Amino acid sequence: MGKRILIVDDSSIMRKMVRKNLESGGHTIVGEAKNGREAVKLYRSLNPDVVTMDITMREMDGFTAAEYIRTYDNNAQIIFLSNLDKERYSDNAKRLGALGYLSKHKTKEILTLLRS
Amino acid sequence: MKKKLLIVFLLFIFVLLSVSGYIIFELGNDHLYQEISISITSQLSEHEQHNFDMSGVILILTRLRNHMIFVMAVVLLFVIFTMFFFIRNIMKPLDDMAKAAKKMADGRLDEIIPVRTHDEIGKIGERINDLAMNLQEILLHIWSHTTCSKAILDQIDEIIRSQKSRPTEDCSSGIPLQLQEDVQSVRENIEDMQDMVQSFDAFYDIRLKDGKIVET
């Protein structure tokens, strides 16, 4: 069954790419946010099943936004999507109870992760 | 642009001061009073001419001149205020934007155009920032894919080397020279692409380190 997803990334081209991949897998994009602050606000109003979250963003980074979202909803499902070195940051993602930490150049893996 | 705008404003002030100054000067000129006096008295009878008092007309003209000075001062202040408003709210942000865009064009993607307003100027700034952010994403995508491809090529090279080291009588182990050249050519293309990515001096919030992308 398709999930309701919120995409968070400061690059519009990246949001477009993630959206395309997710929609091809039968998921619905309920909203897009271009920074952490917008993501927290949209999460509260849209209550999505899953959030794909970039890490380096202006105004509020992905980890901080995830913390806020987890404070609001402890069961929030967050997938971090980043170009940053996985080995270095995946621990932080795990600490925040993330569903996964994926490299941005492997966006197709989100679908596999959502299926599992 | 700033200089041109300044010249236009100065020209406007010059024209304003010249026209107003001329009118104010004329209103205080004794010749004008005499001409008015002659013009009025010529239409009066001798008795009326005798009783005619010019001071009322002079009072009106003086008041008119004072009004003119006041209006000129107000318009001048308004023009100067508008000039500063233009420079501060339009020219300065445009100037900052041009400087930041120049740095971005020179390969500094960590430059951010300060967006202070939500008007058209602010929107242009936001769009340029978005453009730089998208360019950074594309470059990082190229970097990640080429790094992966390079690792695969290393493995292929390793296989070629191990095949080469086998005894020559084993005919099946021979690696066609064309394949070896193709692998080398792909490697060079990949390295070219990585050089291109590295030619960007700085990225926003990250840096490239030993084939990895780390936070600054």
C-alpha cells in the first residue's frame, strides 16, 4: 500500500527526483519542505507516514528538524537522504530512530526501504 | 547602475533648483513690482492712482515667494529621501546580489545571497540561491557516482592484473588490449569529471575529502 510522504530538501531538483522515484513506486507525496523549519511545520499539519529528510539545509538542518518531529511524534518514520559520508552520520540517524540513512545518489533505494 | 541613478537624481535636483530658484528670484525682484504697479495703475483713473497702495500686492507676492521656497524645500527633501531609499533598498541589495553571484560563478557555492525582503529583489536572491543549491546537488551527484565508478574500475583493474600474471600458455586468460584501453579511457573520463567538480572552490556546508563528502 502506498504511503503518504513528506519530502524535505533545500534543492528543488533533488525534491523533484525523490518525488519521481516515490510516485513511480505508488506512494503519494503530501508535501515538500525546503528547510527543517518548514518540515516541522508541515509534519504537524500533514501528519505523513514517512519523511525523507536532507541533512545540510539552511535555517534548520535535518537532524535538528528530526529531533523536533520526534518530540512531537515519537513514532515518526524518517529516512535521511544525504550526500554526507554515511559511516560518519548514520549513527546520529540511528540515535534519532531513523528508518534509514541513504546516499542521495541512490534515491531508488528508498523504495526498497519502504517495501521492507 | 548606482552612478547612473545618482546622475539622474542630481540632474533632477539641478532642474528643480534652477526652475524654483528662477521663480523665487523673480518674485523678489523690484522690476516685477514696478511692472505690476505700472500695469495696474495704467488701468486706473488719476484719483484711484493717487490712492492706490502697492503694499497689498507686495505682501501677496512675498507670501507667494515664501510658499514657493517652502514647496521647493519639501520637494528637495522628498527627492533626497527617495534617492537614499533607492540606494538603500534597491541599489545596495542589487549590488550585494551581483557580488555574491560573481563569487558563485567563480566556483564558490558556499556564497549565499542575503535575502532581506519578500519583494521582487528578495525573490531574485532566493532564485539565485536555489540555482546554486541545485548546481551543488548536481555536482555532488557527479562526485558520488564517479567515486563509485572509480571503485568499480579499480576492481576491474585488479582482475586484469591478476589475469595478466597468469602463465601465458593459458589462452583463456588473455585480456584483449582493446578492453584494457577502454578501461583506461573510462578512468580518464571519470577523473576529468572529478577534476571539474573539484574546480569549484567551496560548497555550502560541506567539503570533499578523500573521495568522501563531509560537513564543514
